Amino acid sequence: MQKSSRLAIFALIELASNPDRQISTAEIGDKYRVSSHHLAKVMLTLGRAGLVQSIRGVGGGYSFTGNAKRTTLQDVISLFEDTTVTCKLPDPSIATSAEWEMFNISKEINDISVSTHRSITLSTMLKHIERRDQIRARKASEAANA
Amino acid sequence: MVEFAAKTAPELELLIRKVTIDDLDLVNDLDARITGVDKREYWRDMIDRVATRRAGERFFLIAKPCNDTVKCPALGIIIGEIRGWEFGSDPCGWIFAASVDLDYREQGIGEQMFKAICEEFRAVGTETVRTMVRRDDQINMSFFRSEGMSAGPYTQLEINLNER
């Protein structure tokens, strides 16, 4: 997965988990240790896809405008990259058996990757992140009390 | 088996309990509504198998509205069993069927049935639950994912004998 896709998913997670707030690219960038400049480009693409909207001015930033239950990771990734690119034959009409064999292997891996990303919605991500946060908090509390 | 009333989305209370042969029509009707295929004899055999052989390790649950009268339709079913030693695996729970009425989806019925069957597995000492889903079956893939399942240590492999 390319860096822009990962950033987009992190940004959407931040925005979708804070539906009542506008969040700046600086704030998201700080949290995920990435430049605001790179993030701004990502947000532009997400805005064009209708997943976020920007509010200008003091206290402005971005808010989530998509449907977290309907938006899958694959929906987001496909905004930034062609996920079939790793398994394309340069010219199928003259491809050797070795190239076809490699194509089949790459396609198998790609199919698994795409179906995994397609099966995970932002809502599912949020649910699992919340659960992970709870477990981490509980362990931290237990360690502090030990 | 613990029968319990589960809260789902607005004002729908569920009773999730083990299927009996008296539920045959309800189960078959539910499945026929979803798949369009009447498989009455298949379901009769399935209910009989779960009830009479390795009954303590096989679980066939039905979700109904809380007022569990004969006339109430089945809203969902889930079936699983403990299987062990195949493919070098220790015994674990397998869910091999789960269905929710098309008109009642996204109301938490699948989730409540999943929790109920996991409790059954847990009660007999199982810590791992598995299932198998077609990669292109996005509805079921998304459902099991949302319940916390992820890829396990096994990969399913197959061969088309006609291409060999």
C-alpha cells in the first residue's frame, strides 16, 4: 500500500472518530508524523471523492462527510493507486510461460489483498481501534498498580 | 444452552435458542426466502444431525422475535460445531452457516447470533473460532471482520482437475 493511501486512511479514521470537530492537517500530521504538505494533497483527493470537507477560518479544518459503515479501505486505496498494477502482463500476446506464471502468482496475492481491504469498513476499523485502546489502557492501569 | 433476550436496533428484542425439529418449517422458509431454493430435506437432516450426534459439540441456533410463538418467522440462523485434528489443527469452533432475513439485516441480529454461538464454543472450552468465506462474498467477509475475525494460520488451496 502506498504512503498516500495509508495517510488517507489514518486521516479518515481521525475525522470519523471525531464527528463533531474540525481537525487541521497539522494536527493529523503531528499525530502520524507526516508533513502537512503531503497530507494537504491527500485531503484534496478525499475532498473530491466527497469523503471530507474543509472549513476555512479560525477553528477550521476538515470534517468527515462520508458513510463510515459503507466506506471500505479498498474504496480509499483505489483513490490513490491502481491495485491491479502489480499483476499486469506487459504484452499478453507475447508473454512467456514464466511471465504468465509470475502473473498468476502476483494476481493471487493481489486478489487476497484487495478482498481483505474490501471487507474492512472505516466503521470496523474504528470499532477495533477502540477495543485496542481499551486493552492498552487496561494493561497500562494494571502495570501502574502492580 | 443459555436462552437470552438480546437487545437489537429499535424495539426489536430477540430470543436466540437451539433449533428443534419443530422449527423445520421456519428454518426452511428463512433459507428459501434468502436463497430462493427449497431445501427442506437438507434442513431436516441438519437439525437431526445436530440434535442427535455429538449434540454437545454442535450448535444450531435460531433467532426469533422475543415473543416466540409458532407464527413468528425465524429472523436468522447460525450453525457451528467443534472440529479437531483435521489439517493438523487442535479442536476449535467452526461456523459453517449464518443467515439473516433480508428485511432484518443491519439490525444487530447477526452480531447477537455470533456472540451466542461463541458463548457456546467458549462453554465447551474452545478458545478459537474459525469460518471460511468466499473472497468475493463481501457481505459475509465484512460481517465476520466487523466481529473481530481476521485471517488465520491456514490458507485454503485448490486445484481444477480438468486443467491438470
